[in-house]
Amino acid sequence: VQLQASGGGVVRPGDSLRLSCVASGFTLDHEDIGWFRQAPGKEREGISCISTDGTTYAPTSVKGQFTISRDNAKNTVYLQMNGLKPEDTAVYYCAKGLCYGPEKDFSSWGQGTLVTVSS
């Protein structure tokens, strides 16, 4: 039972990326899925979450910049990131939990995918 994030890379400021989170060993349609990131030297932070009914949650810091979506037929959750900035450089992870619950209750963390924003 695991989630695997992919789609990271090296991009320039202002570019866009779409990250994918694919489940193995279970289906996503009964799970809330969250995206998190950890920048070098910083604590991990939650940046977006989507519930089973499609309701989305995001902190003010990324609202309008990041969009989470899900395709249950593909067992995948996406994170569309636009207008990337150097401070968005981080390892991005997805995990399952409850969107209104604490980060510590999220599970099935994968290895993450590295996003580097640099000119």
C-alpha cells in the first residue's frame, strides 16, 4: 500500500509543472489525498488536499497557484503548479489521510519527487 509521486524536475521561475500521485495496492476513490512539500532546511508543510467528494483545501500561500485534482479511473491525484518560484523548490510528497485532520495521521508516504526552480 503506497503512493508514489512523480513529475518533478528542474524548471525556470514562472514555469508550470504537473505532479502525479499514483496509488499501488489500494484505490484512491475512498481516500482523501494530500500533497506536502519539504524545502531544504525546513519542516514539511501541507500544500493541498482533496477529499473523496472532490472538495479541495489549500493554504492561502498557494491558493491560485496550485490546483489539486483527482482522476479515480486512473487511480491518480494531480497537483498542477503554475507560476513557480525559487521558494517552491522542495521535495513534494503525497499521502492519504483526512483533509481536516493533522499531518501526523497521514500515511502511505512515497519517496517524493524533487522540484527545483532556478534561473
